Amino acid sequence: MAVQLPSIFAERMKNLLGDEFEQFMKSYEQSPHAGLRVNTLKISMEQFDELAPFDMRPIPWCGTGFYVPHGVKPGLHPYYHAGLYYIQEPSAMAPVELLDVQPGDHVLDLCAAPGGKSTQIAAKLQGKGVLVTNDIHSERTKALAKNVELYGVRNAVVLNESPERIAGAFPHYFNKVLIDAPCSGEGMFRKDEDMVKSWEHHSVEKCVLMQRDILETAAKLLAPGGTIVYSTCTFAPEENEAMIAEFLNLNPGFTVHDIPETAGFAPGRPDWVRQMLPETAEKTGTVLDQTRGTARLWPHLLEGEGHYVAVLQHRPEASPERISSVEDEKETVSKIPEDQGIAVTQPLSKADRKRERLMRTESRERNERPARGGKNEGKAGRNNERDARKSNRGKGRGTDQVNIDPGTVYQQFIEEHLELELLGETVFYGERVYQSSVGASRLEGLKVIRPGWFMGTVKNGRFVPSHPLACALNRSEAKRVINLASANGEAVRYLKGETLNIEEARVECKTGVAAKGYALVCVDGFALGWGKWLDGVLKNEYPAGWRWTSV
Ligand SMILES: C[S@@+](CC[C@H](N)C(=O)[O-])C[C@H]1O[C@@H](n2cnc3c(N)ncnc32)[C@H](O)[C@@H]1O
């Protein structure tokens, strides 16, 4: 057998699985299954079908998921760096499919790092609605933020908070909540042998305590009639059916929404709770039977490492509170207290704080002005900004330029370089500019990693576009594009940070736009990052920390 399983684990599974145990053990002799999920924020399934660089088979329970053959390394292709797909274990794709996210939903991913399921949720939202994605471990939120940015998500807020504190800021705000709970990880033994070693440290008992708290808090975050999906990658009944039965017992407004037994999904096992945990079975009584409608994904019954999923449906009549809507959010935009900053993870200097106050006041004033055509806050007050720009034209980059309203500098860049409708609220943190789908006021006091889509920085009167801005752009939204081919190595050279010689004829400009300046660099038509073109040379603006490091 390839993997040495902990003996207590094997003994427990033998007792539970009975005749099936041999088949279960045989699955550990096979290699783990690898998968990828197409990022439909950037590419349609039809386009991907034409461009796919590997032979792949569809994953039955995820319309955008594919099995990747053994030996193929999808991370070593420029398309990975263009965020066209996310590499994900196939059974881990099931929970978000079952959450049934629709464009416009308010979704919370409570235990989100490194972001596999958040990027899947974002693709389903298609830029409409709100995604708040959170992880309690600050180190892990770095990967989470990076993945959200690489995958071109515009409407996400990234937090590093406890579920309790999020509930304080967003009471009954979300109509969909995902809890991909920290767990003992028994479904990861085949994929990652370190999980076998750490199994004893992350004992089932410790995980149960965390899971109970997280689930209980999720109920405070959910809007009436909303859905919670709870998932783990473990087989322990304590962390699965018993956890759900306890929750249902304490929260009678919820019922289990039955998951169909298709695609190799097996039913939940209330009988195992009766067998192993008679006290829980007695305490939870008949609600325990509902857990039969939850799903177990077994490595011996389908091609995946294993998962547990429960869909918990809140009955709207169980609570009189109404669902907060996107319209409510718009009203909160103009109510940002001038003297309160959001707790950002990077401390602001005194000068930054002063600047931030100034900018936020200006931002608020812009938002309070009637929007041109009533479209959105981001465009509000453009006429005034244009007037301000006119009066600054021809003044060069001296002191006057530095003194221009940073919001104007930002708007000017957007208008000159992009064809983009700015959605949400423009939020300034010191020099950094974001478009936020929830607005600044709701985030006050929270540890915010990203309050929204990071657009760039205003420094010395100039706007410097961010890499995440480029990542989320479609080719048609940029006024200047340089397209590189994946086939001839040019894209990889760009990703390695090299300066490229690009003749002027290759700079694709919209009418009236000159070749010189910031260009969106693409691979086969999909955004990779920024470059600055001048006289046949493309200065590479790809961030050093993101560079292609393989040979
Ligand atoms: C199974 S992993 C999440 C994987 C992630 N959903 C994905 O698809 O990429 C569980 C995560 O929960 C986080 N976590 C642990 N306790 C937490 C808590 N009390 N609140 C929020 N997150 C927590 C861990 O740091 C870990 O990143």
C-alpha cells in the first residue's frame, strides 16, 4: 500500500465501512486525482475547449471542472498565469456547486484560504453581487488575496477575521454562506502524506470545537431564507453528520436540503452517529435522520479524494428579519465617518492618515453628487473632474500636478487607458485606490486585507495602475493592448520579467490613442499584466513577486 494510514483511523473505518472497507483501502493504492476548473470570469467554456493545452476529461459534478492526466503540470503554462484556470482537487469542487450561487448574491466564504472555492464562487457571481472571503490565519490570507486577484475577481472583499467579528459587521447580510471547515483532513491522506503526520495534532476533538463555533456564528450572518453549505475533507462522523445534527437541533429554522445521489455521491450516515456517538444521537433525536440527505464523496466510489457536504436551508418564515439588499448598501455609501479609518493590515503613517481623510471626504463628496445619467457612484461627478483637469492641462508635472485631487488623477487614468464602467464605491487607503462592492463604512474596525478590487496607487500626482487591475481586465476594455503568443516563448519571457522588443505595428490602439504608454499585455488575447511601450521597447511591469521561476 502506498500510504501508511494511522492505525486508529484504519480501525475506525473498518468498523464503519464493514464489507466496503477493502474497496476503500484499495483506493489508497492508486494515485490521487488532479483537476482544474476553468475560470469563466476570463474565458468561456467554448473558448477554453478550443484553446485547452492538455487532454482532459470532464468532472461529472462540476460543469467547469476537468480531470488532468497524471504527469501534466497545468501550473507550468502561461494560461495559468493568465488566471484561465484554478488547479483544484476534483471532490473539492462539489460544495460550491451545491451552494447554487447566482449572479447578484451576497456570498460569504468564511474559511477561504487559499481561495479554491472563493474563485469558484466568484466565477458564478460573474462580477454581480458581493463576495466576502475570509480566513482567520493572516499568513494564509496572502495566498487567498493573490488568488482572488490572479483570477480577476472585481467584487470581492478579503478579510482576516474571526467569524464572530464578521457577524458584528454583517448581521444577516449574506444569502449564501460557505463553511469549508478546518477539519482533521482524512480525505487528504492520499494526496498529501504530511496530512497523515498532522492528523494526530489536528485531532477530531479539536476540530469539532472549532466547527461548532463557526457553524453557530454562520447562522447569525445568514439572511432569512438563505443557504449555508458546510463541507469538510474528512470522513469522521463527529465532524460531519453529528455536527450537522447538533446544529439542526439548536437551530430549528434550518432543514437539510437533500443532495441527489448522482455522480457517485453517497448519502450521509446517521446510523454511524448512532453507532459511535449514542449520546449525540439521543440528544438530536429525529433531526439526525435528516443527515441522510447530506453527501459523502468517497475515494473508492468516485474519482476524487473525498469530501463531506451538507446543504442547510433556512426557512424564511422562521425569522421576521428581511434580507439586506444591494440597494441598502448604496445608501450606506455616503455615510462614512470622516475620522475613522478601516483597520488595514499595513499600518498607515500619520501623513498617510491625513491624506486618507482628505481623499475619503473627497470621495464621499463625489459619491454624493448626482451621477451622470444616474449610473453609479464611481462615475459620479465626472463633469466637475473634467473641468478640473482642463484647468490643469499644460501645467506639466510640477507642484500643480501633485496638488490635483487624487480622485481626479485616478479618473483621468481610467478614462485615458480603459473603457471601463466603475462599479461600487471608490475607496482610498493612503495612496491605494480600490473599487469596493460593500463600501468602506461596513468594514470599519475589521482587519481588511483587500476592501475591494485594487486599482492602483496615486503617487506624486500620478496614478500607477496595479497588477490586479490588469488581471481583471478583458482585452476589449484596454485602449492599448500588446498580444503575445503562448506558442513561441514570448509570453514566458514576459512572465520572467524580461524587457521585450515590440514593433509599433504590434501595439493595438483604440481610435485616437497613441502607441506610447501603458499597454495591457496579453497571452493569446488574455490579460497577463502591464507593460509600458516606448520606441519599440516594452518595459516590463510584471510584479517581481509573481514572476515565472521555472526554467
Ligand atoms: C479546508 S481549509 C479551506 C480551503 C479553502 N476553502 C479552499 O477551497 O481553498 C480551512 C481553512 O479554515 C481556516 N480557519 C480555521 N479556523 C477558522 C476560523 N475559526 N474562522 C475562519 N477560518 C478558519 C484555516 O486557516 C484554513 O485556511
